[in-house]
Amino acid sequence: MSGTEIFITIIRVGFGVFVPLSAVAVMVWMERRGAGFIQDRAGPNRCNVLGFRFGGLLQNIADAIKLLFKEDVIPGHIAHKFYFILAPALVFITALLCFAVIPFADALVLGASTYLMQAMPLELGILWFLAIIGFGVYGIILAGWASHNKYGLLGGLRAAAQVISYEIPMGLALVSLLAVYGTVNLTEVTQFQGRLLFGVIPMWGVVLQPLGFIIFVIAAFAETNRTPFDLAEGESEIVAGFHVEYSSMKFALFFMGEYIAMFVSSALIVTLFFGGYQIPWLNTQTLVAHARPVAVALMLILPAAAYVFARWIGFNNPGPAPNPAQRVRETKVYIAVVWSLVALIEVILLGYIVAGAGGAADRILVVWLQTAVFLLKTFFVCFVYVWVRWTLPRFRYDQLQKLGWEKLLPLALFNIFITGAVVVALG
């Protein structure tokens, strides 16, 4: 392998590992701040270092330190300690592996070489995701069974029933979608969505398969054990369910696995239904052909966006505190950091426009832009997860089963029939 191939491989693998792990901290922060906003309260805003709260992010660090140093207890009544320890690792690893096949940018062409922007550029694509995600529930079932606890066992049984009920409509929704795309390769799926329907409408999955989108999103919520489908945890009923006997970093692995699974399912929803890294009306070829005007547009858009963001920080950061002057100083530091980052990006873009435009530099700029668009879309869907959790109450068990078997399954079969008829009619 050449030096370029090694470097790009490190970038791809690093993105596939580092981004989901980093997303855990962002998702926990988004969960807490979102819950506070929806419930009309402040959220985490007290944990600080020298008076700086960093918008509540320091609370995540405090929780991580607490879990890291907390006593790791394995109850004496557990007979199968190996499976008890294996379960959280299985949940965490499977959630991380699912992200490996999701493309975060279009293929990078450098000279005669083409590099797919995926941690694991497999042809299996969506089939890999479906195969791996099934192992995640084994970790939950194994945790409930190995805990030798009636509440843990109930949580494991609920998880098994829930996954069986919702993996079927999820798979059938994908059948309809893949019949339209004609491939299981996620890079080809995303490239397909760069086209325009009637020359105007982006051919995103949500436009081509609106019913399939609704079915898939509901099933994805159920697969990630998020409210209103968190019956496997059910704190008010079975005191946390499958992980009731876990503590310290074993509990943290379950906790991180849930948020990684939420991030990965959001990334998959974006890839299948919202064009992935595609920018509406600006596919990869168009961006590469007009890379310099795109860079100029970014130089104009970034300061405007930074100004709005700085005003938002100034409006939201001040609040009741023993020392209001500290809040003012804190706000000024945050705004200075924002403008420093914008200035750095502006210098890089200016250097590209003056000296680096053309050839490989254009394609690298497009890859970075598409990666940023992909992450923005993904975190927006993650916010929808948070929004739903703090808006809807938990379903009863019978409601969960009826929704899966009596509503989603017939709708998914109907969607396959209609999709097949349209695809055949249009050839």
C-alpha cells in the first residue's frame, strides 16, 4: 500500500470508530438539554471548572469519572458470570460495527485510484447492518438471563418479543426501498439519491417511499429500545429491566451502546431516506465542477451562521447564578472560540481558493463538505429521537404488539405490493 492509501484508510477507520464514540457525549448532552427545553427547565448548567460550564458538557465528564471509579459488583447469586460480563460488550460492539458500512461521503477519486468513504467498504451494505443489529438484542437477552433476576429476565423477554415483532416490518420496508434502488450497496444507494425526479425533486428515499419511511422509522425506534418502546427497561415497572444487576463500566457499556445505536440508526435513516451526504440539487459531479464558487459561498455563509450562533449563545447562556459577572465572562469566551474556529476555516478556504483550487484539492474539499452535511443530517434525526422520547408516553405491552403485528406488518406487505406494481409498470 502507498502512503496515500494508508493515510486514507486511517481516516476512514478513525471516522468509523471515533465519530460514534464522540457522538455518545453529544447525544447525552442533547438528551439532557432537549429534555430541559421540552419540560421548560434549565437542564445541566451547574457542573463547572473555574466557573466555565461549557454548556453542560462538563456534566458528561463528571458522570464518566463517576462510572469509571464506581465499584464493579458481580452479584454472588449469578451462576453464569462469563455471559454476565459478555452481554454489555456484545451490545456495545454490535452497535459500533453497524456504523462501519455507512458511507459518510462520496467515493474519493485521486488519479487512477478510487477510495470509498466507509470504515468497511463492503458490497453487503444494508445486509451487513441487518445481520449485525440482530446480535445486539442477544446481548440484552443474555444480560436478563445471566442476571438471575426476575426483573432482568422480564426485560430480556420483552426485548426478544419486541425485536421479533419489529424486525419483520423493518425488513419488509427495506425490501420496498431496495426494489426502487436496485442495490444493497449503501454507496450506490446514496449516489442514486443524487438524481432529480422530473428534473426538480431530489430522488430521496422519503420521496420515493414515504410509507416505507414511516414504517422503518417506527421499527428503528423499537430496535433501539427508545421511548415509547423502552419496555425492556421500563423503570416504573421492572426497575430498569435487563441491566438492573449491572454497575460501573458494565452499566456504562449498555448506556453507551444505546446512544451509539441511536446515532447509527439515525445515520442509516439519513443514508436510506434523506440522501445521505447528498446536498439537494448539488450532486458530487456538480460540486467538483464548481468547487471554487462553492468555497466562496462557504466563506460568506460561515460568518453569517457564526453570528446567529453567537447571538444564540449570548441569549441562552446568562442565567441565575451567585456570580452573574462570571456568566458574562464565560459567554465572551465561548463567542471568542466560535469566531476563532470560523477564522481558521476562512483562512483554509482562502488558501484553497488562491493556491490550491483544481485537481485533487477540489475532490478533497467536496468530501469534507459532504461529511459535514452527513453529520448535520444525522444529528438532526438524533434530535427527533430525543424529541419523541420526551413527548410520548411508553406503550403498554399489548399496544406494542398490536402496532407491530396488526398495523406495521400489513402496511409493509401492502407497500411491497404497490412498489412492485409501480416498478414493473415503469420498467
